[in-house]
Amino acid sequence: MNPDALVGQLFTVDFSGPEPSDEIERLIVDGGVGGVILFDKNVEGPGQIARLTNALQRLASEAGHPPLLVSVDQEGGPVVRLRGTWFPSAMAFGAAADETLAARAAEATARELRAAGIHLNFAPVLDVNSNPANPVIGVRSYGEDPARVARLGVAAIAGTQSAGVLATAKHFPGHGDTLLDSHLALPIVSHRRDRLDAVELLPFREAVHAGVAAVMTAHVVYPALDPDHPATLSARIIALLRKEWGFGGLVVSDSMRMQAIAGRHAPGDAAVQAVRAGVDVVLALGAVEAQWEALDAVRAAARDGRIPAGRIREAAERIGAAKRRLGLFDRARVSEADAERLAGCPSHLALADQVAAAAATLVVTRDGIIPLPPGPVYVAAGLASRETTDRLAGALHAAGRPATTVALDGDGRWEARGSGRGAIVVPIGGAIGEDPSRRDRVRQVTQAAARQGPTVAVAVDVPYPLTAVDPTCACLAVYGADPASLKAAADVLAGTVPAQGRLPVTVRFP
């Protein structure tokens, strides 16, 4: 391949719509990009995804380019693109603390992805969520114990790669102890190197030693490693992977349109810096103009020597090796029937339910509240989305405890659609962080519920908000609002299954 063609292979791009757009066709045919990433905007169903990936591969093949590396974020929990089998969040796996379940779920996910023509999953998240105020990681992490994160992450990597999909350890060197979201700002993790080695870096080091295929960099500054650049633009930090740990796989940038990067650098400048630093796969996402600017800038830098020819060649060779490992040069297209058959198949759905049941955690017990006492059951709106509230009510009905949704009126009193006192279930989504108004709202709603009857607060995201719940309430954590996790919550509340999980993070009550 000529130098311009080699540069194209370093770029993974996104596009809009469930069919190939004019913009993606031009990027593949004329730009020679090496990969595409799919988001919700591209997804209608498994058969449609198979048709889409086949069409994209056909464009590359007919233009004389190598097959495309198709990627996706299919973490489970709140970050899923294909809704075939929706596995619980990483933190739910942390609560279950079962490496076999982690490996089996990752393998099932990978089988569904590969059947649809997807080859690279940007999972697992190996960030250690040691900061309860973290605004972006939360239940995407296995928890706060680096060793547990490492064990479960390595199991997920093995399961993923055993099913013919490349796994990605992210967000290196660690996004778990930040107060800022790199989608919106540039976070800084100021710990000393010895602390980074013991906590943030440990899971990534174990993942590399276990043979993970790819590592995604974080748009985060670590002064102890490089005071001047976020990891994505830091040759020193990427050298830690390559030289200290001997990593030979793909280094992938996080999205280059995130404000931690895009708010400080033009698309072309950022892409050039990333490739020079050692990034192999540049996620050039967003506006098509920005994608072309980044692609053209790296080509120009390669031509004039600002990026050494060897740097381009080694990155392209790693990408080519990944495609050969996947067998894409022999067969890049897939069967729509296989994609439809595997997505959400009964055995995978049953496995998701098993994980969620193993994760459900009784955080605070109160006599006579769990299982719910006989009588009416109300699910209280106000602290989780209405969709989650209604779905939990539906799950309770399926578990044999029909429930009515209630809400607070303008005076802070319950509007109960039904008659008589009964048990109240209050789903709580999101985090509290450092927002005192959010803490006050949790206390207000749970106090109002407790005045009406025995109350259970159910954390359907991180469990930290349970610290603000009225002290008379029982507390249950299920770490997500996905169908399996809500079913597990309902089954525990109905008394049909016990809560088996253990908190994977510290929740400090007053």
C-alpha cells in the first residue's frame, strides 16, 4: 500500500443512519479509512446490522481496499448499542464477583457481535471507580478494588476473544478517580506513580499480560506520568504500554471529538499528535468535515516527515495483523440469519438473568420490608426516569406483586393511584456526586414514601445515593435499569430469589 493508503487504515469513523450514507461511502472509497464504529443512530436490529456491515464491507472491497474493522461500545449496563442480549453493568459483575459469569457473558456478547459483522468491542472498562463523585464511569466499572477489577476484566477479555472478537481495555491509564467527565472537560489525576501502579494501572497491566488485543487511551492528564499531555497525546504514557509492559496490540484513542481534546486542539492537530505519540487507531468521530480534516492532516504530516514513515507503517501493520487474526481477508461478510438467530437467544437471556440475580445486593435491612409485606405495592416516581419506574412496576407484576405507580404532588404529598396503605418501592437512578440538592431530593422523596408505608429504596445505578435515603427504609442495589437487573430487583422484593451480591464499592452511611 502507498503511504496515503496506509494512513487511511489508521482511521475509524462514524456516520449517521441505518444504511451507508453518502459521507461514509466517500470516507471508505476515497478516504480509504480502515474502520467504522456503530452507535445507536446506526442500529435497528440484528439483521439490519448484518446487512449494514455487509454493505460497508462491499464498499471497501469494490474500491480495492482492505476489509473494514467494525467496532462498537457494547459494555453492558448503560452502554449498549445492540439490544439483543442486554447484560447487566460491569458493577453488577463486581457485586456478583464471579469470573466464570464474566467470561460467559463476554463470550455470549461477542458471539452476537461477530454474527452481526462486528469485530472489535470497546470493552471491558478497567477503570477503578475509587471516587464516588466520578461523573462518567460509575456502574461501568467493576468496582473500587483494583484486584477484583483486574480479575473480572481478564475473564471478560478471555471470553470475548475466545468468540472471535477483539477486546479493548479502557480507559488507560484510568478514568476512575476523576471529578470531571472527559466528554466535557479535561480531567487530571494527580496521584503519585506508586499509587498509580497499585490502583489505576494494575488492571491494565494484568490485561496486557493476559493478551488483550487493544487498549484505549483516556483523555486525562496524569502529571506523575506526563505533566504536559493527556494520555491520548502522550508518547511517554503510551511508551509505558509498549516499553515497560511489552504490549504489541492496538492502541486506540478515545473519541477525538470529546471536549478534553476537541476543546483544545483542532481535529487535524489532535490527530497528528495522537499518531506521533503512538496511537494506532484514531477514532475520528463527529462532523464529516472534522473527519476529513484529521485524515488530511495526518497524510500531510506523513508526507513532510512530521510523522516518521516508520510510525505510520507500524500502526498500519498492527491493524492489518488484527484483521488477519480475525480472518477478515478471507471472509468479511456475515449471515443475516445467524445474526437474527443469536441475538437475544434464550440461553443468553437466561445468562443475563443469572448475572443480575447474583448481583442484587441487600444494602440495608429492615424487619418485615424485604420480601415486601402482603398488600398493595406502589412504585414511586421522582428519583429515576419514568421509563425505569414503569418498567420496575411491570417487573413486580411479572414477579407476582402487581404494583401501581405513584408520584409527589406540588405540596410534597403522594398522589396514590389506588387505595389504602401499602409497601413503597423507590427506584433511584444516577449519582449524587457533590450536589447537595440531589441529596436533599433523595431524602425528601424517601421520607414522603416512608410516611405512607414500609419503603424500599432500590439503586438502579451506582449505590452511593442510598446514603441519603430516609433511615427507616430498606435499601437494595441492582446496579442498573436494564431488564435483567429490574427483574432481579422485583424477584428479590417478591421473595422469589435471595439477594446474593456484595457491594463492590464503599457506601458510607451517616
